[in-house]
Amino acid sequence: MMLKETLRDIVKSQRKNLEEIETGVIREKLDDIDLNLPFALVISGVRRCGKSTLLLQLIRKRKNFYYFNFEDPRTAAFDVDDFQKLNDVFVEENGKSDYYFFDEIQNAQKWELFVRQMLDKKMHFVLTGSNASLLSKELGTRLTGRHLRFELFPFSFREFLKLTKTKPGIDSFKSYLKKGGFPQYIKDKRNEILYELLNDIITRDIVIRYNLRNSKLVKEIAVYMSTNIGKEFSYRSLKETFGLGSVNTLISLISYFEDSYLFFTVPRFSYSLKKQIKNPKKIYAIDNGLSATNSASFSEDKGRMLENAVFLHLRRKYKNIFYFREKHECDFLVVEKNNIIAAIQVCYELNDDNKEREIKGLQEALENLNLKEGLILTFDQEDELSVVNKKITVMPVWKWLTS
């Protein structure tokens, strides 16, 4: 529980800081968010990807608003009974408003009770949070049908170009492929930023939040996953690699990684849900720069860096992404509204040594799934192929990202 005057001091100082912060590069997600919708609008994403900046860009659309950042260390003692005091302070300091902007809301216990109460009074909320699981739990129990979620990722290639004031092309894409999309790292180019970011995610969003005892093991598995981006894994093989007694530990840990937006798992495509669950999955990372800096060898494999960049661009738009494997393999299938809308193969360079393998993997997926055309994405090649009445377009990833 907090004193009302302490809350007043925090509200006033946070408001002052808010006025001094620059809005930065306008995020592409900004146009997707309509503040007038009668829902709690939830922006979730990995730490330091720019959620607070996007929140600020939304705030600048309003003259009258309330703002509170629960990441502020002074709010450590905040509990559900303090929401009414906070609301009183808002009115006394800022006058009446229908718009609430709460940053890192997952740090406030039972926040959904206050939000639900105020939504019933026709108030508007924009909330940010760094943990998908915790947010989903509260949203599912108290705010079912009363919220919309927007996922924010580190900078896209287009946003990277705006921040660095460069033009799309091979040189700028090569830089993006290596650095990734975390704004602070792009600006300062200090590896320590990404070392500390990984430690923060592991410590605060995983170890402390889920009361885990062996933080060293958690980090070792995170580094292992970073080193094996784009590769298949099974829980059983991970259990043997790390000498663990049960696969349940790994199933939980991988779900924690996903909830904190550190990694994503991609299942092998099958019309059978049972087979999807049973088959090996592939792992992808939230950011090339973060994984390359914190892994043993990922930065040396340009093909997998390219594949990860393609995955992230797809994942920004689509939730249901699979890989295909029968006799051959196709990297990505995109499913929307139960329809397969795209089959995509990724290779750094299409040459005489790999051309047959890459084309056969894509061709097999097209034939099995009754698709007329497919896409091969490369670092810097452009072509158009016709294989057994299937059209295959070869395109540089940087052009695809900006098309």
C-alpha cells in the first residue's frame, strides 16, 4: 500500500519526464491502434523493443490523459487498493479525462479489476506489458471480450532505415541483418546493451517471475537456442543435451521463453494436431542482433540470420506459421483463416550445389498443398522459374521487406 502523496509525487515527476521525451521514429504499428475503440488496448512485446515510445506516440494524439509507469521502482509497494488513490490523484492533478495510459501494467497486482471497473464507466485504456502469459491470464479472467492485443517487435527493416537515415539496398540490409532492430543498440552499437538485455529478460521475466532456482541453467539453454536458430529440436533431445530428468521442465521453460518474446517455436505442418504436437519444432529468435551477440556461432551463419529475419517479418503479420517436411523441406508455410496463403523457401545464395534441393523442397510443398506459386528469398538474387506448372519467384529479402 502506498501513501497518496507519494503517488502524487510519482505522477507529477513521470508526467514531467513524459513531456521531455522525444517521440522517436514513428512505429508502423501506430496506425493499427484506434484509441476510440471501447476496449482495453494491450501492447505486448519483448523488453526494450519500443513499447513505451509507441505509448508516447499514442499519448501525443490526446490533449487530456492519465499516465502511470509501473516499471518505476518507487511503485514497488503498489497494490490493488492503491488504484483508487491513483485515480483521485489523476483527477486532482490533471483534471477529468477518459483516457488512461499504463506502462508495464503486469507489475501491478490485480490491475484487471480496476481496468474492468473503469471500462464499465466508458473509460479508455492503453496498456503495455512484457509478458504475454501474465497478461493473457488476467485478460482471460476479467476482460474476456473487452480487450484487443497488439504485439510490438523490435524495428522492422523499414523502421531501421528511418532511424539510420539510410536508403533500402544491399549495404543497409547487411547492417540490419547483423544489428537487428533494438533501437538503443542501433544507436549506440555497444554489445553490452544486448548482454544486459538478455540478462534482464532471463532474470526478471523468467527466473524471478516463475520462481526458478537454477538461473545458470536457464541462461545456458537460452544461449544454446540462440546458437541453433532455424534448426529442429525436440524436448527429449534437449533433455538429453542438458542432462535433465524430465521433459516437463523443458516444456515449461520453452513456454516461458515464448511468453517473454525471447524465442518463438514453429511446428511442422500437418493437418493432424496430434502430429503437430509430436513432431520436432524449429526455434527462431526475437532479434538477430540479440542472438548473434549472445550466441556461440549464430552470427557466422548468414543463411540462418537471413531465415530468422524472414521469420520475424512474417510473424509481425501472421500468427500461424509452419515449416513443411516430407521427402524434402520448405522453410515457411503461412496460414490465415485456415487457408495456406504462402510457401516460402529461404537460402542465402541459390547456386548449382543447392538449387535442386531448395527448388524440390518448395515444389513438394506447392504440390502437396495445391498452391500455384511459391517464393525463394535470397540475399541478393532475382529470378523467375517455372517448375512443373508452378511459378517460383526468386527475390532478395531486402526488396521483399520493403515491398
